[in-house]
Amino acid sequence: MQSDETAVRVGIVGLGGIAQFHAERLVETDATLAVGMDVDEAARDSFAEAFGVETVGDAAALYDRVDAVLVTTPNRFHEEYAVGALEAGCDVLVEKPLAHTLDSAERIAEAAAEAPGFLTVGFHTRFAPPVEVLQHRIDDGDLGEVRHVEANYLRRRGVPGRGTWFTEAAVAGGGAVIDLGVHAVDLALSLHGFPEVVEVSAVTRSEFGGRDDYAYLHMWGEDGADEFDVEDSASAFVRLADGRTISLETAWASNREPDQTFHVRGTDGGARFDKAAGELTLYDASTAGGHHLADTTVETRDDDPHRAEQEAFLAAVRAGEPPERNTVEQALTVQRVVDAIYRSAERGEAVSLRE
């Protein structure tokens, strides 16, 4: 927590690719990137050279020197560093997902509830300008009651680094669902207003990542090790309170076109958001002046949602108040849905969250 009027001092724990992505944006704010931490010496050296800041190999040495912490480690280590930062009195932004398992996520939430600071989770899609417009239209009642969200986040070929931590269940907690699907689940729940989740039915598949003849054009990370014990696609149906629903399709690899579209169906209107293209279309129907249908293309500024997410986090740190969105409670709901997807797929039947 910030204690004076000076610039917010920020530390980053876990200095891989996503940390550098955050740091590139952080240095453009009025905050101070104070120190980085990683257990890997090569990662520390690379980060220090890129950003001209001191790096350390011990998290406690970082917590003592900052007001806020970005946790950008592999999923399994979110709990260790998020809880440590909270207990040290820091405010925390942890990259999605909240954790690699539901048990770990619940322990993080418990620590956040007892800490003097706050924790928020990096679901940056909510800060995309078209989503901001869509959420405002929903909140104003332009779409009536949102009854269903079709959430798609599929790549044609996009398995990340076979043999890296992304494809190892013990470290990541899962595959395409916990990597890509969490974004789709979070946004769909947000557009619904985070109602109670009643039931989840899902199927997960591992059809591409373990194949010797897996054909691809690009891969994030190296393709060399054999470890691949996670799913590379999933289909799920989520029942919410009051008859609301979500359908989810997510995949690292599939024999179809890539798709990052979200279709929102309300009682008075609808919408289509294309995350990849940054496009929003609103759908309307009326009898005023005669029966007609209308499609409205919404143009927005091309603002960076990651930068907007950081600005919201830093504003909350300065104010000493937790942010109203991307809360730990919301992230825990997302984690429960993800956990239910895996349990449903394993059991071969729907899973109730009212158990």
C-alpha cells in the first residue's frame, strides 16, 4: 500500500515474457518500476538489461521496497507470491488465472480478505474499448436482459511451447481452458453481471498437442520437450441463475478458422464483439415506423487494454481502495467454473455448483 504522495513503486515477480510486456507499459505511466524478482539468474539479467532496474532472487527483498506487486509467474506459483506480497502489505495485480487450482485460488482469496492491501486479477479484455462500450450499453438497459452469451476463443494452430510449463498440468493447472478459456468465461460472466453459477457441463479434448505430426506455422516458445498432459480444446455449457446461459468454445488448436467472437443475446437487442479485430456490432429490431432490423457498427479508439488495466490498478493503489472490477471474488467465480469444466469432463456428466 502506498504511504505518501510519491510515485507508486512497483515490483514485478516472475520476469518472463509477460513481465516484459507489463514493464514496457509500466514505464510509460507515472509509477516507478522499482525492482524485479526471479529465481532464474538469466531472466534477472535479461530484465535488468532491458529496463535498467535492479533485480533480486528473493521475493522478500522486493516486497520491502515497493507499494505494489505484479505477479507474472507460471500459474502454480501465483499463490506463493501473491500471498507473500499481501502479507507484506503490498497491493497486488496477479496475472490470470487467479491460480492453477481451485484450492490454491481459495487460499489466495482468504489471504486477500485478511490483508491490509488488495488483490486484483489481470483479465485485461474487460478494458478493451469496445467492451467498455458494450458493458455501458448493457448497464443502461439498451439490450434489455442479457439471456445468453456465446463465448469463443479458438486458435487454428496455437499450442504454446510444447514441453514448457504451459503444457504441464502440474504447473499450469490445465491447457486451453485455463489459458484462453478463462478470458472467455470472465468476459461472459461480466456481461451477465456475475450472477450465481448453477451448473456446468463440458467436454475437454487433447487431439493435437501430443502428435508427432502436429503441423503449425508459429509457436510461442520452443517445440522440443515431450511433456503434454493437458487439453488443447474444450466445449462447455454453463447454466446461471434465472435461466441465463453461457456456451464456451476454446482451443489452442483446431481444424477451423480462428475465432475470438462473443455474441450477446438480450431481450431488447444483441451484440457481437470480435476481440481479435477490436470490432463491436449492435443488433436491434423494432416496429417503430414499420418492422425493421438494424445493425450498428461501433467505432472506438484503439486504446491498449493492458495499459488501461494498469492505470486502473495504479489509481486504486494511490487511492488506497480496491478496484470495483476484476476483483478477487469475481476471479474466484471464474476459477470455480474452470474447475467445474474439468470435473464435468472427467466425470462425463454435468456438475452442480450448488453442491
